[in-house]
Amino acid sequence: MDDIVDLVSRSDDDLRALIAELEAEERDISRRRRILHGELDILRAELVMRLQRKHAKGESVISVDDVAGLSRILAGKGPTSEPPAPDAGDDEDAGK
């Protein structure tokens, strides 16, 4: 970011070099992002296949933990695996 702040004092060649450097960095980041998306797609596909196999065997594909997690999300308490911590706002409401 410091390179961008002092643009006025830079030569045209310096600016071109900085542009090329940032473009190369952006390409690397984009490539890494595409790889991560591909890995996520593979993992999700594997999970779907496992769930489909469980369903085909007549097993439950939704656990008690899944239902509890969904309940927490719908209650606005977030998707944590731990019990929600006491909320400071709850104490205020209790005193009213």
C-alpha cells in the first residue's frame, strides 16, 4: 500500500513495474481461490454421496446435533457447537 501512496514521485517505468507486480499477485490469488473452490466442491460432493448412501440404507441423515445447530442458528445464536454463552442483554431484560 505504501507504493501506491507515493505515486507522484515514481517514474513511468516504476509504475509499470508496480502494475505488473500487482497483476501477478492478483493472478496468484485468483488461482489459489479457484483451487480452493474446487477442493470445496469435491468435499461437498463426497458429503452428498455419503448422505445419499445413508439415506438409501434407511439410515437417518439428520442427527440430533444437526437439529440443535439449526435451532441455534434460527434463534440467532450462531452455528457454534458449544452451548451459547449467557448474553448480557438477557440480564437487562430479566430486571424489567
